[in-house]
Amino acid sequence: MQFILSFIYKLYDKGSIKRDTFLHKLHEKFFSSSFLVYIFFQVKISPDLSHKSNFRNLKHKFDLTTIILKITLKKFIKIDTSILEIGTGAFGILSIYFSKYTKKRIDSIDISTNNINSALINIKFNNAKINLFKSNIFENVISKYDVIFWNVPYYYPKKDYLYPLIDEVHNYLKEEGLLIIGYNSNPLKANEVINYTKNNNKIEYYKTVKFSWNHHLISLIRKK
Ligand SMILES: C[S@@+](CC[C@H](N)C(=O)[O-])C[C@H]1O[C@@H](n2cnc3c(N)ncnc32)[C@H](O)[C@@H]1O
């Protein structure tokens, strides 16, 4: 099963270019559907935003990582969990979803002004209570959280997202707080996350969550 999946992914995943086969078009239709966003996340997409996307050069509103992050995060988010979502995207899907699971107001950030403006519209449209602001990772973050999560950008240089995240995350986690990142295992390997985490002695790699039906991964990192 894993072998077949790897083969399909190798054929299919060509980064953000050359996505013009029937399979790619079908994939794009699926992940850009506002109806499916509602089915998977019970989040409505404002009609003003239906043309927008969360992903560079793609029309996707969500992806497999968004789904597996939802499944994994549900095990760690309780009614009194304080949460920061990094990179909430143009729709704030995961923040809106988890705002129904915790009584604490979720903080959400994104580096993109366009995404912030658009997510604000969608947060209002869903009547969710989220504190959304612009920040390059932790640049404008001042609180500490039980859970910080990020569906990280897939094809960015690691020095622009992974390394600063791991270097600084302990300053923004409460004791035994968790950093939970989701990613496509083609551009980023779990071992790269494990090895880089060893550079920060205030945190420890806890575990990798895998799913038999896809190649995306979740890494959990805990504050010591
Ligand atoms: C893969 S998308 C995830 C979108 C959405 N959260 C989801 O799960 O579908 C990654 C997001 O990270 C944001 N991002 C990229 N670099 C960032 C940075 N340095 N600081 C904060 N957000 C960043 C992007 O603008 C984008 O919205």
C-alpha cells in the first residue's frame, strides 16, 4: 500500500508547477470546493471569497494537511486550551473550526496582508471569535499558548519558516505546551524536523503522526 502511494505521489506531486493532467484538475476541483470545506470543517466560505485560495499558484481552499491537522488537533484541544494558529490562510478554516472547541479566544496570524483581510471577512461570516493579526511567525506575538499549530508552506526555503519556528517556539509555549506542524513529506522530511529540533534544548521531539491513506505528516514537539 505504502509503495503504491509513494509511486502515485512521485508521479503526481511536481511542486507548484505543471499541474495540468486530468488527475491534477480533479484534485484542484476537490480542494477548491466551498461545499467540501463545509463538509469537512463545518466552515462556510463567504461568497465574496469563493474565488480566493490558500495556496500559491493553486486554487485550493484546503489540502490533505488541513484535514490531518484537524484529526490530530482534536485529540489535544480541550475546552480550556489556549491556541495560536500560524498561517491561517485566506479563510481561517482551522481557527474557525477550533473556535467551537475552546472557550478561550484563538489567536491566528498570517504573514500575508491579503490573507488577513480575506480571513477577517470569513471569520465575521462564520460569526467566530478569533483574534487575527499580521505577523511573520512570532514577530508580533506576545502571549504563551498550550498549543501552537501550523500547516507550513510547502515549497518555501526552510530558513524562512522551519528554522525560525523551531528556534523561537519555546518562548511562546506554556510548560509542556505543544507545537504541532503539518506538512507534505515530499518537500519536508520528518527527519529534517527531528534533527533541527535537537538544536533547541528547551524543546523535545515528541512524535510523528502518519496516516496510511496519504503522504502528509504531523510532527509534535513539546516544551520541556
Ligand atoms: C500551507 S498554507 C496553510 C493555509 C491554511 N491554514 C490551511 O491549513 O489550509 C501556509 C500559510 O502560511 C502562511 N505563511 C507563510 N509564511 C509565513 C510566515 N513567515 N509567518 C506567518 N505565516 C506565514 C501563508 O501565507 C499561508 O497562509
